[in-house]
Amino acid sequence: MEYLLFSQFTETDFDEIVLSIGGRRYTEDPNIKDLNCDYILEDAVIELKIIEEEPIEKKTKQKKLAHLFGSETKTVILNPLDLDYQGKRKYYKELATPIKNQVKKASKQLQVSAVEVSAQVKIAIIMNNGLTMTSHDEFRRLAIERTKNDTSGIDILIVCGMYYFSDKFDSYAFFEFDDIKIQGKERPGLIIKLRDAWLKKVEQYMTQQIVDINIKRSKEPIRDLYFELNGIRYVKPPIQWGKPSEFYGETGRPREDTTGMTQCPPIATVLPIFDYESYNYAKKNIIDDTILKDSLNEYIVWAENEQEISSNPFLPIVLILINLQELENLQHPFNFEQIAQSALPKFKDAVISTEEKALEFRENPISLNYILVQVNEIGIDKSNDIAFISHNMDYSKSPIQKFLLKGERMKYEYAISLASAYCLSVNADTVYYYRNEDFKWK
């Protein structure tokens, strides 16, 4: 099932809004390049600015945002609440750039046009039609701040927007229309006319999206916004919207998965270990017995050392015991790789059993020696998700938490399998998991 696309809300739609209540375009001649506004309505001049620029798409903005939010994990959420006061100011300054540029231009156009037609009121309409990094409240606040701080030619500011969300089954479109007096007198009658015409046009627009199969559809629903820099993904998840899905029920809205991972990748390096019987049999029948060292104890010391110094966090070394009967099933003489391969089925069975016994984390875990895997599920796409895996021990009232993997990008299914492999590697009792859904699309 694909997303339903909407048509763009354009300046032509605003032409119809203004004309429907007795207004007119300031000029009908497209060749006139003078600094003028868009509309005249009663004794007011009106300039429309539609914001479709997404700051996150600009390389210069990306570098500034990355500097603000850091790079401690492989996915970083662009959440201004994580910033201090100065950080928030810088963040919103970057987002406000397209708004600032447009209101400054609108102010100049309105001032010139108002003089030419002796207008008494100068109105700027700022519509958010594409800056989805901001909620409507954020967009409204930024528009007001930039109008008050950077312009002097706007009497009334109208902040409107169209916000479209979809989960491929349910679709929601939210339309906002707020008027703010910046200076001069209020004009409630004029604003009511504009709002009523806006609401009528919105109703027509939504009907058209449902019944008209020939309209040009290019507006996608709000999705995860992200960019990648130096191997780090910076994500702005969509805001929570609407209500819980009646169609998808308790499972919640399905998330996308662009990881390309249809099967779990390798999660461990398996090394065989032996008891005395299997070791002696292996020494007699292996092609090259040097890898088995001179004694079983030496080999075990070597294997445990390899396990300890392993530097690949995605492939912990797991020691699997091979007994005599399993070695006798191999065609001999055999090599070490064949022995290791014979240990894989036992490893897989152990991982599956560990996964099945995994428990949701509780404040007072039963085990004092466990693996904790926390997966932060972020936005619509599972490819944003990150995992933290730690070995936790709480002996003699001295709790220890050793991180084995921290903030790596992986989805839950991969993380729980890798955590299970770690559980076998460090001889922990069990795996606990915690799924952080604070920024997950629900």
C-alpha cells in the first residue's frame, strides 16, 4: 500500500480566497517587476508568502545542526528540548531563516504598495507549506518573533499552514489560521472575512483530494526528516498526530524498514572448546594440530584470551563446547574450521533459547548477572533506531555496568539477537530488554 499524495496548496488557491470576498490582485500584469504586494482587499494591502524551504536540506544548516547536537550516538534526534538556552536560540535561529527572509521582503512590499494605493492596513500572510521541521506552534512563534524584530511594515500577521499525516490507511490534514496584531488598530471584521473564506476553500480543497482523480498530486505526508554527516544520522521525527489507529489496533501503526536487512547478520564468532575426550580425539584427527596448542588447558586459556581481546562489538566471541560424539560425526581428518562449523547449530539453538527467555526490564531484576539491551525506536523508519547493550552485575552491593555496544544504529530484532550472543559470550544469566518509544511513530 502506498501513501496517498495530496495536491499542493498554492497561490492560486489564495487568489480564489481573496477574490471570493471582494478583493483583487494588486496587478494582473505578470511582467511588472516593481516592489508590490499581492492583493488589495477593502482598505488593506495583503502580501502572501508560502514557505516551502526545508532548512535541513541545506549543507550549511546541516553542519550547524550537527555541531549543536553532537555525535555521541549513530542516530541523533534533533530535539531542541535536549539543548540548553543558548543551544535552543541557535537552533531556532537556523529554522527561522526562511521565515525571516520572507517577512522582511513582505514588509518592504507592503510599505511601497500601501503608499501607492493609500491603504490603511498592511497584512502579511505567512503559510507553512513545507517547513515540516517545525510544529505549527513553533512556526507561529518564529513568524511573530521575526516580524516584530526584523520588520516595521506589517500591521497584521496571519500565520497559516497545512499539515498532512498518513499511515497509508488513515490520512489527516490539519489546517491552521491565526491572526496576530503587530501594530496599529485591530480589524476583526476583515480578519473574519478572510478566515471564513479560508475555511470554505479548505473544505473545497479536501473534497477535491478525495474525488478528483486528475489533480496533480505531489505533496507527501510528513515523514522523518534526516541527513547524514560523518557516519551520523541526524533525525527530526514527525510529531505525534491524530489518535491511535482503529485499523491497526494494539500493534500500532506499522513502521517502515529501509535497513534492507531481511535476515539477521552474523552476530558472533564461534570458537569450539573441548572436554578431555573430545580434545584428545581432535588432536589425533585434525590436519594441523598447532591451533589446539600443547594441552587442553593451554587451548582454553588461548580461547578465553581471544574472547577477552576481541575488538569487534558486532561479533562477540562465543565458546561452544564440542563433545566426542559430535567430533566422531565429522569425516576425518578434519580441520579447525570444520570443527567450528559443527558448533554453529548448537550456538544457534542457544541464541534462540536465550531470545525466547528474554524479559522486559524491571526496576528490580531477578538476575544479578544479566545483559540489558535498550533500543531507542525513532520516527517512522526502523533504520533510525539505535541500541545500547551492557553487561550488568550486582555482586556484594557493588553494581557494575559495562557497555558492550553504545548508540549503534540497529533495529530491535537485530539488537535482541546480538544481546543474546553477548549473554552467551560473558556467561550472563539472562537478557533484559527495554524499548524506548518516546520518539517512535505511534
